[in-house]
Amino acid sequence: MNSACPYCFTRLGREEVVYRCTSGRCQPAPDPQATALAGYEVATTRMYRQVLSETVKTLPADLPCGLCGGTCTQEVCPACHRDLPEQWRNRRVFTMAMAGARGSGKSVYIAVAVETLIRYAQARGRTVGPETTGTQEVYSSRYYKPLYQENKVVEGTPPIAAGGAYQRDPLIWSVVGGPERLSIVMRDLSGEDVEKLAGVRPDFSFIDRADLVVFLFDPLMLESVRQVLAGVIPDVDAHRLGARPGEVLPRILAQTGSGTARLALVISKFDSLHQLPRVSDSRAAILANPAAHFNQDATMRRTALAPDLAAAQFEADSRFLDAEVRALFDRINEESVTLVADQAARDGRIAAVRHFAVSAVGESPLHANQLTQRGISPFRVLDPILWGLSAKGVEL
């Protein structure tokens, strides 16, 4: 797993480098290729490419600008032409795309997953921190502050084409302390954008190049589940609900084809299904089984184990969980979601699919201004990420 662009997820070749002019004398010009991959208008200064050859044995640290005579020092992605962080091509990079319909809980999941990842890494003798100032600012203001300081429901991710859409830049996290430095890149897809996807879009092609696509399935989007749990959990704000997951997932999978991405098919807000034993429902006995893997979470306990033993236990646990969640999809009459994901894997459009169950908060919010009464209690939130990392040979 070598380096990849944190924007379009294109893997960076070891035999070529592209720089853009940074002299200040070259004016940015419209860039059709960058615009197509970004989904909004992009202008760039003049760019120059150097490829290793019989006469060029090493990649240069800069290139001269043939237009203004200045020096090109900013390395850019050869595909989308976005600026790359300093020394980025020397990093091991793991890329993630977070997808789901509106209201599926992506932003809350990201915030809780990051905080849990920080704790998990510390228990492993490693540190996790923001790679860029932009990541620190956006994560703090858009994810951490509303959730952990204000105890509020995190606002939905705005469409990428909206002015000032903060998720145009990914969240980049640096993991330090292992055999080599690792960067984890997270792109948060707007549910509104995903629901409107039609056909194959260049600006969503990064989904196909991602190491991991996490698709959140909110069971509370199903009318049958909401009716059964009425009066047991707080009423769901219908205005925050998007399209049915069975309608959205095919739009995501339509962007795939190379067989690169692994799909984590995740039932989010699983705490709501944990309430089924309190009502008269045919699925109550399944959810009440204390031996079921979707009723257990050994994530932090595994940090005390040797890495190879922890990885083996996680894989065994994850396979059991996959089977349980598959069966649960059938019991809630959403087996079509599993079928379309399995078909994509059989067709070679994605590398693999695995099912997960997570709860970021631990309870359903009473209203937008009070997310939780008891405090945030994450459940299995790292499972999809640990699975994706393990598949790439990374053990935390």
C-alpha cells in the first residue's frame, strides 16, 4: 500500500512527479480535468511532469516553469491536480469514503470513530492526530464541538457543490509509532449528493479507488422498525430522514468497477434495535441473545493482546458478526441490500463486502439540542476501519 492522493484517491506512481508553478507570476487558468474530478470549477497554475527515464534516474524536488521562468515547488496529484501535503508521496496512505443516505449518522459516526481510534491507538502505544491545519479546524468545529462539547446532533454534510462546503477537503489523520508512518484519509459524502447520483460521475470516481467504503444503513429509516419502536425510543424527526438505503447503495456501487474498494455494509444506530426485546416483536428473541456477537464489543480488550493474536481474534469475531448481520437484514426484510452488495463482489466491481453493526452514541437522541442523556457510549465503531486496515496489511 503506497501513497495516494487524499482528494481523488489515485495511487501515486513511483516513476513520475508533477509540480505546479508557485512563483506568483503565473496566473491560474481553468482546469477542465481538475474540475471534472472535483465537481466544481477549479483553476490551476501551469504544471510540469517529470518521468524517470534512462537520463533521469531520480525524481526532482522541483521543476522550472517554462512560462514565467520561476520554480515549480508544489507537488500536485497527476490526476486531479490538487496540492499534495509536504512529503506526501513518502507516506503509507489508507483511504476511506463514508457514504449513506441523509440522516444515516455519518458525521456522528466519524466523530466517535476518530475519538475511539485515538484511544485505541494510545492503548497500542501509538498516537493519532490531525495531519493538516484544515483537518484540525474542520474536525473541531464541525464534528467534535457539536457532539462532545455541546451534546447536539451534528448537522448534515452539505452538498459538495455548495459554496464553502467544508468536506471538499478530506479529514487526514496521522498514525505515529508503528513500523512506518500511516496516514488515514476520510472523505465524508453528502447524503443529499449520494441520493441524487445518476450514472457514473467523474467527481465520485474516488469511491472506486478507495481502500474502504463505509456505507451506513439506518434501520430507523424503515417504517416497520419505527412503528415497532414507537414509544420505546424518541420519535424520529422525519425531516432528517433521506432515501431508503436500498435505493442509495446501488448508486454508490454504480461508481465502482475496478475491484479495488472493500465495502463495509454497516447497520448504524444499532442501539435502536437493541430495544426490540422491550416490545412484542418476532425479532426480539434474536436481539436478546447475550451470546450474539452484535451484543458484544471486545475492541478495547483486544488492545492488551499481541498484534497477531488481536488480529486473529478480530477476524474470527468479525466473520461471526458478518453472518449475524446478514441474517438480521433478512429479518427486517432488507435482504436486497445484501444481495446487491454480494453481486458487486461476485462481479469483481468491489474487492469484498462485510457486514457490521455499530452504535456511535449508544442511545437515540431526544431532540436536536440534546444528543444523549447518559454520555456517548460507542459500540463496535472501529470494526469497519480495523477490517479495512487489516485487509491492507496494517495492524493497529
